[in-house]
Amino acid sequence: MSQTLEQSATPIPEKRELTTLPRFSDRVFRGVVTTGGLSSLVILGLILGFLLYNGYSTLRQQGMHFLTGSNWQAVISDSGAFDVKNSHFGLAAMLIGTMIVALIAIAVGVPISVGAATYLTFYAPNAIKKIMVSAIDLMAAFPSVLFGLWGFFVLQPSGEYWAKLIHKYLGFIPFFQLPAPYVTRSPFIAGLVLAIMIIPIVTSVSREIFSQTPLDRIQAAYALGATRFAMLRAVAFPYARSGIVGGVMLGLGRAMGETVAVYTVLNIVYQVNWQILFSAGGNVASMILLKFGEASPNEVKALMAAGLVLFILTLIVNSIANLIVTRTGKSGR
Amino acid sequence: MSTVTAQIMPKPSKPWAASPLDRAKTGGIFLAAVLASFAVVASTPLKGKLAYILVFFAAYIMIDFASTFIKVGRQGAVDAVFRAVVTMAIAIAVTPIISILITVWLRGHKGLHIGLFTTDMRSTAYTDPINQGGLLHAIIGTFLLVFFAMIISVPIGILTAIYLTEIRGKFTRPISFLVQAMSGVPSIVAGLFIYAAILLPLTKKLNGIEGSLALAILMIPTVARMSEEVLKLIPSDLREAGVALGGTQWRSVAMVVVPAARSGLITAVILGIARVAGETAPLLLLTGGSGSKNYNMFKDSMGSLPNYIWQCFATGTPESITRAWAGILVLLVIVVVLFAAARTLGNRKVGKK
């Protein structure tokens, strides 16, 4: 006892450290995780940087012609060197082609997807719903080369017949005219294949938005004596409208960047072609794949610039889509 | 006594459910529409599958509309028509899936033989009879490419997800935005990027690892987004309990949160693999396609299933196209197995060991 009293004369132990500062291990952890998290930023930046670095010379030589011109000629002069003056790289034909094919896909695919999502959310019995949702999700995982081959061998024969029908009965509309009776491998068929490829993504986004429709509003509509269609028109569709627009934009982004499927079912000709039933067209991605094989180093640079344009386009479309979808998701809670 | 109460208990009535009479009516309308479509197609110049489907659909809507209109009036009839329209939409949406699965089996099974999994294409041309040569090199190639892509992308993807759910620093919003934007990067652009960043300045040759890098770029957003969804589902109680026991954030994430989300994280990785296993465009630019087995990721071109399918399709003879379908069948089986695995794991309750 006396000993402890003597010892109490020794100075009081230091105050324990009370701090909200993270410990060393946590600081390392946060550093590592933040670095990992920032990698998406780094990768997107690197993609932009490298494509710009490689495509810059083409972009400078061609200027605005790269976006507005529609001829693609890599001229090699007699001495075997690359002829800068006579080479023309104009992406307009393929940009228009990209938009045409993607818009056909949207026009065909979106009504089907939204209808399917409506059925799955508001009509389907549980057992059917489970199977159908699994099937459509599985379809999202199908490789694009499979869609390409299926489109080429299975869809194309039917598609040609439909194209002829459309031409016969709606041929007076400029889009459906044919300069020559060739309807194989047309933008129309490529659009149909892309429509099938975007069905899973548009369906699942729409389904998600539909399922967030506030239950009280649905029940209020039913309580007022609405039929199911009246409820959908008054409650679900207005609620989900902007979210579905977002889903459609996501589908558009996917349709614009598709390479292999389009390459398989489309006869890629470098020209502006508004006649969607005619066997000529293309999109930027498939054109890059087509030209890449035999491209000279200078043409590769032009293709890099084309890839840069495609990258920026899809990035813009996807960003708008994601902004819309995220916002809709929040307003529902 | 108990039997009496059992008799008194009324059967639960479901006034909203379809009665046998309603079902019979629906069946009757369906049959009538089928008959009408056959009759119209037989008696008019219309022909083909499309005509049957269109006439059937039009007839179904008309009969359905008329019968409902008589019974309950306009509102109900419009409702019935809309129901028919959305049912049609789901039927159209599911048709391609069924068609694709049937086509792949019908055309692909002719090219199946045991040699497919034991030999490669070293001494076989695509145009040779189908029972020669095989897919071994392509299966090995795809396995290696996807495995290396996984090694690169899984840590990055899961770290991103942990950042988004656990750290929630000032970059949370921009990163979650960028990850979503990244999932829209076209595969050909990923290929071009690796070509510009690695093949042109450094290696100047086709090899496997470049393909893996491109696949990793496409895989990261899938893994990150799916993992984020899973980690969000982990209840905060677990995190708080970890911290309350005196654990650092690092330990509560590594010892509590991640183990609790394990099966969900595995699902995310599997879905990422399924996404890139059939990716073709970047491989055409970066890995080339050789006919012989190549185990070295850093040297020489490397065959893969998508590349094999592509080459066979481009060759264009009946034999090579049968080869392409056999390749697709193998690829599709891999994708479906991965998908089913992901589903089975994903359906387990999160947090259960």
C-alpha cells in the first residue's frame, strides 16, 4: 500500500490519444481503394489521350472535312510515300450510316421492349415472369458474333421478303425506294439485328423504372375504378417516361458502337445511302474493322481519329442516358 | 368438432382471378383467331409466316375487342386490346432467343465430334471435312485471354465498388458516373486504344496479353457496377458492429463486409466473364488467330473461340460454316453455363455464408 502511495508521486500518465484521424492502416486502405476507384477516370482519360495523339495529324490535315466529307481515300504516290494532299478522309457517310442503322434499331426495338417490360411488370403471372426475365437477361450475354451469324443465316431470308413487301407497298416514300433491285445485306436488316440486340437492355431498364412506380398511386387509380390500361396511361407511363427515354438512349449507345454484328449483316459501301432497303451502308465501328486489315500506317491514324469520334459520340449518348436514368430513380423515393 | 369448423371455413374467393368460363372464352377467341388466319391466308393472295402472324393478331384483337365491348363497354375493350398488344410484344421479344438457341443447336451439332476438344487446327484448313481438326487451341486461347482479363479487371472493379460504397469520398459521384460511361465504350474502341497505347509504340506484334487488356477494359464496368449493387445490400449494422468492436475501417471491410458479400461478388465476376467471353472485335485487331496451341500470353498470336468462328465464317465454304456453328455452340454453352452459375449464386441470400 505504501509503495503505491510513493509511486503516485510519479507524473500522471499521458492523456490517451483521442482523435478522429484515421489510423495508419486505414489511410493506406483508403489510398489503395481511392486509387482503384480512380482507375476508370484514368482509363477513360488514356483512351481519349491515345486516340487523340494518334489521330491528331489526320484531324489537323482534314479539319472539318473529317466530319462533313464523305470520301475515304488513302492515296499512295508513285514513290510509295503517303500522299497527304490527295488523300481524303471524311467520316460523314459512315456517321450518317451509324445514325440510320441505330435509328432503325430504336424504331423497331423500343416499342417491343417497352411493351415487353409493361407485360412483365404489370401483367405476367409470377412463374412466367421469372422465366422470361431470365431468358431476356441471358440474351444480353449472347456474344455479338452470334447475333451476326444468326442475322445473316436466319433473319436475312425473312428480312429480304419483308423489305420487298415494304418496297412494294410503301415505295413512294423516299427512304423505301430502291435504285437497283438488291435488298440483301441492307441497313434495314442490320437495323433489325441491332433492334434484337438492344431489346434486353431497354427492357431491363424500363422494367426497373416501372417497378419503382409508387404503389399508392397505382392503387389509387384502381380504387377510382380504372382499368389496367387506364392506370398505366394515367400513372405508370407518365411516371416512367423520362426513365424510358434514358433506357432508349442506352440502347442507342449500344447500337451505335456495335461492330461485328453489323459487319456480318451489312454490305459496307463507303457512300451516303438514305435508302434503307438498298444493299449498301455501314457504320463507323464496322468500317474501322473493315479498313484496319490492309491499312497503311497513315490510314491507321485516320482510323484512330474515326475511333475517337465514335468514342466521344457514344460517351455523350451514354452520359445523357445515365443522367436521365439516375435522376428518375431518385425522384421515385 | 374439428370437422364442423373445417366445413364452416369458407374457401378463399379470388374475385380477380380468371374463372374457368373466362379461360374458356380466351381459349375460344384464340382458336377463332387461328382459324380466321388460316381461312384468310388460304382464300387471299397473302402468303408466308408473316401473313399468318399478322392476320392472327388482327383477328385476335378484333374478336377480343368485340366480345369485351359487348360485355363491359369501351373502357374494358381498350384494356383488353392493350393486354393483347403487350402480350404480343413479349412474344416478339422472346422469339429471337428461342430461334437463336434452336438454330445454334440444329446447325452446330453436325460439327460436334470428340476431336473438337483434343486437336487443334495446326495441320487442318477450315475447308477440310468437319471430322478433322478441332477447337482445342481456341478453347485454351479463350480461357487464357479471359483469365488474364479477370486478373486485371477484378481487383480494379471491386476496389471501385468498395470506394463507391464504403469510402464515399468526394469522388463518389464522378466515379460512379464515369463507370457507367465506361460501360458504354464500344468494344472496337477498346481494341483501338490498346493498339495505339501498346501495340504501336511497344510490342509491334500481335499477342495474347493485348487482347486481355482490351477485354479487361470492357469487363471493369460490369464487375464494378454489379459489385456495387451487392455491397449496397450489405446492412450497415454489420459495418457498424465491426467498427464498434474496435476494428479499423480496413478490418471491418476486409473481415466483415467483403466476406458477407462473397457470393454476390463472385456473381459479379462471372457476369463480367460472360460479357467478354464472346467479344470479337478487339481480338481481331490485337491477338490475331493462329491454328496451333499457344500457352504464352506475351509471344505470338493467340487463337480464340470468337476469332475461330469469325475466320470460319469469313472462309465461307459449307464445311467452314459448319465449323463456325460448332464453335458458336461451344461458346454459347460456356456463356449459358456461366450465366446459370451466376444466377444460382446470385439467388442465394446476401450475407449468408
